[in-house]
Amino acid sequence: MHERLKKIRKNLRLTQEFVAKQMGMSRTTIVAIESGNRDVTAAELAAFSDLYGVPMEELIHGNVTNEGKAVMFARTFSELSDMDQAEIISLMRFKKRYKESLHA
């Protein structure tokens, strides 16, 4: 699990310092967790899940579900400006039309 926590943090481009501050921990604690030298409590796991926007199941087992992807997308999407949201919607429509044209 420690490797998944580290990988997700890096994929989100969050620093250990940022995560530590958000979690109310020291950076040393985050380093210990990510290196497998410290176990994660249930409360900490829930906090990582909230911070990273991924289901706890994914953190524990590495199962990335469509639901988990949708939740992460929705959280991130809602934080964008209206203009950025419109751009992403246009890109999604374009990608859908493009895929359909490949199968036509």
C-alpha cells in the first residue's frame, strides 16, 4: 500500500510537504509511510483517500474502478474555471467523434 500512496501522490504532482501539511503530519511521517516503515491507521487512510480523491479500496488493493476514476474526475473538474470546463467538454466530444469515425 505504501507504494500506491507514493505513486498516487506523485501522479497528482503533490509534494510530501504539501501532503504532510494537509494531513496534519510531519514530512518525516509521510516519508516513513511511503517507504513502508510506518503503518497507516484507518483514519489516516480515509484522510489520504479524501486528499487524493480516490476510493480507499484503490489505496488498499490497487483496484482502480470506473467509479473511482469518475469520482476523481468529478472532484477535479468541479474545481476548474467555467472556461476550462468548457474546453474539456469540447475535447471529450472531439475524442468521441474521432473514435466513432475510426470504426465507421
